[in-house]
Amino acid sequence: MLKKWFTLPSIEETGGPPVPVRAESADRGSRPSPPTDEQSATPRTPATVVNTTTGMPKYGPFEQVYQTAAVKPPRLAYGILKVAEMMNSPHLAGMSPEARRCSLLMALEAAGAEIEDLLQDAVVRQRALNDYEEGQRSRLEVFEQSKLDENKKIQQELERLTGQYMSRIQANLDEVAHEQDNFRAWQKSKQQESQRITEAAAYCVPQGSAASVSSLSAVLERATHK
């Protein structure tokens, strides 16, 4: 009856006769009693610890996920995790899959473990993992969206500040251009003023024609040679 639950097509030929795995109880006629509350009690700590920096959870051990699930795994002396541990036993190393399966069934039968309980345990644990994953995915999506919204606000603020500073930069450039125009206008007036002074100084020199003097330096040079 027990063996039919694990009756699957053999992947490779059996490497030899099945070797039973050492069981905790050799009495086939009695089923092991469930562990006491003191032995099986698991600290009821939250499955996640929140990261104070990001607000996202720090992922804890799987046992915490199982114990904080809506439906908790049944308390069994031989659960599905124990079966997984037995499958990795060094006593089964080198055996074919069929030989390992037969050895496992013999050990479970000797321990009085019920296949139905093992499969139920597997289903409950898998559901707990899937529910936890879905919950964390939802939290991650909310966290991601909140950061995207925050980045959007930061981008808007950055554009606003950039616009303000660009306006200030342009205002400074406009002021410089205005002062440059003023300076060039003054230079033009200065040339006219210098020409007027030069022409007046030329009349102060009796030699030669005033019209032939084009600069004040030439007028002064003529005056020194008077």
C-alpha cells in the first residue's frame, strides 16, 4: 500500500538490492508518537524583519516562513523535510534512484510514517512558500512604485531648480552683454573725444597745417621740435 505512492518509472536499473535506511523506530506495529510541545515548539517570530533603511523585509529562514503561514505544517515525527534529509543520507550514496526509493519506503514503513501525512506536509509547506513569495512580491511592487514616485518628484524639483539657475545664468550673461555694449559705446565716444582734443591741440602748434595732424602724439612731437 505504501509503495504505490512512490511508484514511478525507474530512471535507471537498480544497482543492487535495496538497503534499508536506519530508522528511529524498528517497531513496525506502532506509529511514533508526535513530539511534545516542548520538543517541537518553534519560536513564533515574524517571518520577516524589516530593514530600517529601506523599509523592505529582510528574508528569514524557511522555518519562520512555515511557522508564520496561515496554515502551518502538521507536527510529524517524520515530515517531508525529514524525507529530504534521508534522501541525502550518505548511506544511499551511489545507489540508483529505484534502490534509493525502495530503501526510503522501507525506512518509512519501519518508522510507521504515513504517506498521506508526508504528502500533506509537502503541500502545506509548498503553499506557505508560494504565499510568502506572493506577499513579498506585492511588497516589492509597492516599494518600487513608491521609489518611482519619489524619483518623479525629485526630477520635477530638479527641473524647477535647473530652470531657476538657468534663468540666473542667462540674466548674468545678459548683464555682461549689456555692459559690453555700454563699453563699446563709450569707446566710440572716447574716440570722438580724443579726435576733438587732437584737433584743438593741433591749432596750438603754429607750424604746418592743423588738418594734417591726425593724433595728439604727433601734435606733441611737433611741439617739442618747435
